Amino acid sequence: MQKVPHSESELLRLLASGDQHAYQVIFERYWDPIYSTALLLTKSPALAEDVAQDVFTMIWEKRAGMAAVDKLEGFLFITARNMIYTKLRKLASGQAYRQHILHCFPEQEVVRADERAEFRELEQTILAAIQQLPPQQQKAFKLSRFEGMRHEEIAVTMGVSRITIKSYIVQAIATLRKALGNHPSGALVILWAFLFLR
């Protein structure tokens, strides 16, 4: 059995080298505090979940530079706070923009035929990327996104802890975002990612 490193510096050094066990330790240690803080600031369980998920997705995506972080806990909370402010600003402007669109255009005309074709192509790209995920990540992601199961239900189905399921899904999203980032559809990718990869 692998020894769990206790010091932050050791965890961050291992994380920077791509060690998934170190990532799992950080995830399990800090998920609940980050989620609780986000919930306190946003008053929204759904938004708090999104923020916590984004924080840990960012950690995995930028793991190579994490060894330079001095105080992990402070870094995580500052990152979460900044993400909350950004999300709240986007949410406010997004709602206003949607109202403007719905006022100016009939809803059935918002997405044109050529855009629908791009959506179908992008969907195939996403599905192909999902098939490349490690088996456990793939199963957890599909049960969450395609079957609508809650993390607790997936944990029971797969025989692992709820926090492990969260970790699988966060890492799956990081991989899929990277795959989408290379797609030529530009802004359409961002829109689809927002709708599909929440």
C-alpha cells in the first residue's frame, strides 16, 4: 500500500510530477472546505459544486506548476473566491444577454441549420473523447452526465467513496476540456462545453 504523504510540499511535488495518488489526497482533504466556503458565499449548492469542481479541475490541468505554491490551503481558497466572483459576474451578464436574445429573435431561430451541423460534429468529438477516458473515469462520467445519477448513487454502484467519484468526474472533465480546446469550432465549443460539461 502506498504511503500517504502528509506534508503539503511533498504532496505538491508529487502532484507536479503527475502523481494521481497525491492529487486524490489533496482532493479528499480540501473538497469539503472549498465547497462549504463556496456555498457560504454563493448561497447556491449547484454553483458551489461548480466552483469546487472548477478549482480541482484547474489544479489537475496546471499540476506541473503546483510545486511552486507556498500555502496550498490559501491558494485554493483565493482561487475559489476569484472563480466565484467571475461566475457571478458572468451569470449576471449572461442572464441579461439571454433576455436580449429572446426579445430580439424567435427562439427557434437562435440556432441556425449550419450551427446544428456543427453541434452534431462536436458531439461526435466529445463522445470519441469520452471513449478514451480511463475505464473508471468513463463509467463515473457517463453515469453522471448520461444517466443523471447523483454522486452518492454512483459511489454505491461502483463500490467506491463519494469523494472518489467526484475526483473521477473532475479529471474526466479536465481531459475533455483539453480535447475540446483543439476543436476548430471556436466559440461554439465554448457554448457546448458550458451546456454539456457542467
